[in-house]
Amino acid sequence: MPRRRPGALLPLELDILDAGSTLQAAEGSFFGFSLARAIADRDGSTLLAHGTLYKALTRMATAGLLESEWEAPEPAEAEGRPRRRLYRVTAAGATALEMARLEASARAAAAAAASRATRPVTA
């Protein structure tokens, strides 16, 4: 597998930042399973493999794109479940997502311009 260039985000990482930002705006933070469900619902796909998702979340937190903390024990105890690791998109993560969106728009505009330039002229 080729190495990716520094600062480049994988499609999964872009999905995490995008869906995570939406969840964060609605709920203040998000946890892994809610994120996997949001991505699957948005894409109309099945849930991500949790190992893949949690490795990406850890990698992104290490890179400063996300921050995380354990939830307080009381909500988990009240619901009879384990505590959740809660995530938030950082300012660096929001900037990285915006930069990726701008780059994608620029590529699409360049491709559209190239397509128009190669069309035959009709009279």
C-alpha cells in the first residue's frame, strides 16, 4: 500500500469529520457507534467495521483532528451499559475538512473546464 502524503485525509477520515461535525452540532459530541450509524445512514451502506472505525478515530485524535474523553459514569450506569468514549471535532479537524472540500471543488471545476475545452465546436 503506498504511503499517503502528510496532511492528506483518507475518505473514511473525511466521512468521520463530516458526520462527526453534524452530530456534534446536534448533540455536542458523538461516540463511535452513533458515528458509524450516521455514516451508514447517509451513504445508504452497512455499518463500518468497528476495528476500522476505532483505529481511524484514534489516529485522528493523535493527529489533533479530534479530541476525546470518557463520558461520566452516571449516564452509563443509569442505562446499564459501558461508558462511551465521546469525541469532538477540533478546530484543526474542521479546518482540514474545509480544506478537503475546497480542494474537491477546485478539482471538479478544473475537470469541468477541461471537459468544456475538449468538446468539439458545433455550428
